[in-house]
Amino acid sequence: MPRPTARVVVLDDADRLLLFSTRDEADERVRWFTPGGGVKPGETHEQAAVRELREETGLTTVSLGPEIWRGRPWVAVWKGVAREVQQRYYLARVTAFAVDTSGLEKVERAVITGHHWWTPAELAATQELLRPTGLPTLVASLLADGPPDQPITVDG
């Protein structure tokens, strides 16, 4: 069963990237990922991206930029159902703001362990697991060259 997903690469005016964290129950590793989530029936990916930003960060006004990356599909089992996760990543440049997670859904509150604004240097130096794979290089390229003409395929 497909699960279309919209994610947002949120970069502030100091070129910091907003990521959320979760702890994997199987190996206890912390994983960091961009805001976003599933596309609801009748929603476009762009509408889902804006909604997810509002729910997860409290950001109510955002000019969503172009789709910059497209995730290679992968399978996740949720509530006993295998789903093919199909992610699209959009860029959002924002003025620095305090993240408000009060709009998180119950399931998100159960798995999200924190958030952090990462500098490019922190991304490059961390040993923590970042998603998508190669995130430090992807962000460095985005900051140096701007959004790609066509979405780039990424893993994870």
C-alpha cells in the first residue's frame, strides 16, 4: 500500500536546518529527520507539507519553495500494514523562530524525542544518524548552488 509523504527542508536565515529526533527501539540509535508526514486524501503534497509544518513547528505562514529531493521508495510496517513510503522534500527558507510542538498529534508525541536547529558544521561533524542519507552534503550543495532544476533522488 503506498504512503505518499511530504517533508520540508526548513532553513533559517542563519542557514541552520531544523530536524526532529526519534530513538529507534530496535537499536536505541537516535535518528534525525526533517518535518513532514503523510499526505491526507484530497491533499496535494504541497498542502500536506504546509499542514505538517503548522502541526509540528507552529509555523503558520510559510512560502513553500520547490520540490528539491524525491526519496527512493522504501517499505515501513505501521499498525501491521506494510506501506511503501514515497517522500517528496520541499524547501522552505524562513526567519529564525521558536519551534512550537504543541500541535503534534498523539502518535508524533509518542515517537518524537526532540528538535534542533543544526548548523552546516554540526551536520558535517555529527555521528548521529541523519535522514535522508547524505544530508550534510545535500544541504551544503543546496546552500552553495540553490535548489536543483529537477528533484534529486535521495535514500532514506
